Amino acid sequence: MTDIENFVTPGQDAVFPPAELDARLRAARHELRERDIDVYLVTGPENIFYLTGQQTPGYYTFQGLLLPAEGEPWFIVRELEHANLVANSWLKNIELYRDNADPVDVVSGLLKKLGWSNKRLAIDKRGWFLPIALYESLASALGTVADAAGVVEKLRRVKSPLEIEKIAQAARYTDVGMQAGMNAVREGATDNDLVAAMMQASIAAGGEYVGMEPLCSVGNRTGVPHGTWRRGKLSANAPAFLEMSSCHDRYHATLMRCAWVGQPPDEARRMMDLCLEGLEAALAKLKPGNACADVHDACQAVIDKAGYTDAFKKRVGYSVGISFAPDWGEGQILSLFSGIDVELTAGMAFHVVPALRRYGEFTVCVSETVTVTEDGHRVLGNFPRDMQVV
């Protein structure tokens, strides 16, 4: 035993039992064999977590799972992260490196030690967390490197019952946080006040650190997508935009709502009614047998019919589940958008997000985190949908 293993029990902080992780590894190995890949170097923190249970905010340093199509995996990790890895996973084969080591040398050395140097190696060439310089160094050291993009993402599309329950728990935290944020909406309050209330309540309810910060703005800044808090003050007759996610065991659930201090203008009311109608139309299509595109197109038809096409320049939703910064969604896995013909199946989970903007003036919106069930869908949160007027 190493010193670490003397005082950290393997799997003591694991969020999934070994049987669930073993099933995921078997499924991933099957995908590798289907794509004629011998060894997959997994570097994305979401995919690493999905396959092993390992989670750390320290993924800014190199970590990698060497997953062979046949045989046991090996994990390469910074020495400082050793205790973290032992606590969060059930992995037995661990290769540590010190802070002065070159990760390329570590990977190459381990492949040579295991007799895998001449195997067909693959990495995810579209991954967010594999720097170009590191990829080029790996390719130079190891020769031709195949692309394993989508191997694990395909498996992550459909969540297990345990995963769905974690998203549902995150949705409960989000409901608490959104209620606190809405309670803070009043004349003279700042968007900082709203975010502070949202995050404090969500974390106090049990939430963990999230993959992306809340999106919250007030006044005419609400009319600019992806605005964040900047000490803006709510005046009379002004809008507020609130969107937040909460996390439970790295699984996220997100919610978007809007509010108005004073009476909103008639156009904002009309647009809000369209968002509500569009959400209902989208949810009606969120069931097995339909395609991702059907959900978006149903919402789009509502908005087009009312003449607000130019105010809706986005997909109606995206997959949610495992997330690390910089995102709280899994939009690279599945989008609810025109032309996406992936069939919906039970166990998929989405954030469905109709929002209409008068750019530079205001945004009105509503959203839900939803899972597909055997006979339809299930909304995981329980928060009132209409615009809050105070």
C-alpha cells in the first residue's frame, strides 16, 4: 500500500457503485471494438467522470484514462490528485506524475511499459481539454492517433435511473435558488443581489459548485444574451432575467425565469405568452419516437405564426447531465434543433428553453429541465412558469 491508501479508503466518496461504472466501461469497450480502436486516451473531465467516477476541479492539469478495448484501464494523474482519485473512484491501476514531468513522456512511457505502443491509439480530437500542443506532441511521440470523438458521448445520451435521480435532486436545489432570486427582485435591488440570493440558497439546500455561473441581468441589459451580473440596479418599470443551474454529484439541472418591476409593456406580455405556448408545444413533442428536431420545430412554429421569428435565434434546448466548467449543459452531445434527426428515447434529459428578445431592451423566457420517459416526459422542477410582476 502507498501512504495515500493507508488513510484514504478506495471509493469512499464515489457517487456510483462499481456495478454501474463497470457497465459503462463494458459499453465503452464495445464502442471501441466497433470502431477498431485498441486503446482510447480519455481526457475530458465529463467522460472521465462518467467512466470512473473521478471528479476534481484540478483538471487544468493533465489527467487521462487509458482505456483498452480488452483489459483493465490505467489512470494517469498528477501526484497531488492521488488521494482525490482513490477517494472518488474504484480504479486500481494508477500512474502518478510529478509537477516537473512532461505528460507526453508519462503517457508514452506507460504505453511502452504496458506493451501498448504499437496498438491503435485514439483520443477525442474535438475535446475541450486537450491542448493543441499536447496533441501534436502525442502524435509526434506515438505516431498516427485516431479520433475517438463521440465514443463516450454516445453512451451519455441516455441516463440510467441513478443519473436521472441526481438530475432531479439538482432540480430541487435549483427551485430553491430561483425562489430566493425571485424574492430578491424589487426596485433598487441589483443583479448582484439576485445572484447572491440564488447561489446562497441553492448551496445551502445541498448544491455543489456548478459548471457555469448564473446568467442574470436587469434593465436593458436583459436584452443581450448571456449577460452576467455587473452591479446593475433595478429601476421602476424594468425587467430582470434570471437563469441558474444547480449541481448534485456533478449532474446539473437548469432553470430560466424572468420578472418585471412595475407593469410590463403589452409587447413583453405578448412575447411571454408565446414563450409559454412554445414551451408547451415543445414538451408535447418530447416523447419516445420523435426526433430532436420535432421538439424545436414545434416551438418554432408557434413563434413563426405570431411573427416573432427574428426574436428567436437559438435552439430550443440541449442535453443536460454531467458538467464541469465552462458549461452547465451537454449541448455538444444533443441539441433540440432543426435538422437533428436523433430519435428521443427514455432516459434522455434536456433543458428546454424558449426565450424571446427585443435585443438591447428586454428578454422574456421560461424553461424546464425535463427527462424523456417511456410514455412521454417528466418535468423535474416545480417552479411557477409565468413572468413575476412586482
